[in-house]
Amino acid sequence: QADLYKIFRVYLVSRGQDESLVVGVGVSENSTAMVKRVEMVNYLYNLLSNAGKVDSSKTESLSYGDVKVGTALYNKLSQLAGVNVVSGGNPVFRPNEVLTRAEAMVMVGRALDTF
């Protein structure tokens, strides 16, 4: 997996943002760790929330069969969908499965597009 911490830090600094936005969002400097879908949602939600990029009033209704409405994960996903970081087009989210590099980079790219 890509080193998300460094990607976020470099990108934020290049855009004139404070790199401290990535501190405490759960992104480690361990570039060999596999990232589960739920972890990526937490990373991106925390990053975008710290930066004021997600808004609880801008959500999308999702229909993942394996994520219950009203749970913390559902709420984070619906807010990330509200800023086009995730989409609810699949019938399941599979929160505990590891992301592929391609899936991770799509989510990261979409998150970075919010800055």
C-alpha cells in the first residue's frame, strides 16, 4: 500500500494547507501495512473533517447491505459520499476487506480533490 501519511502531508503542504491536518487521523507512517476499507473511511473522514471539508448536512443516501443505517460507519460514508469521495453504487461495502491499490488511490484522489 502507498504511504498515505506522506501522500497527504506532501499534497497538503503543496496546496498551502497545514500538514498538521493529518496528525491524529489514524494514518500511520507504516507503508507496509494493509489498509481495510473501514480504516480508509476513518482516515479520510477524519482528515476531511479536521479540514472542514465534510458537512453533516451534505450527505448521500446509501444502500450498502452490510452497513446499517445510523451507525458511525454509515454516517461517515454518507458524508464522504456527499463530497464525492465514495459512491454507493455497490450492493455491499465489505468494510473489513483490504483495499486494492487502485481502490485506495481513487478514494485518496477524490479526497484530495476537495482541497
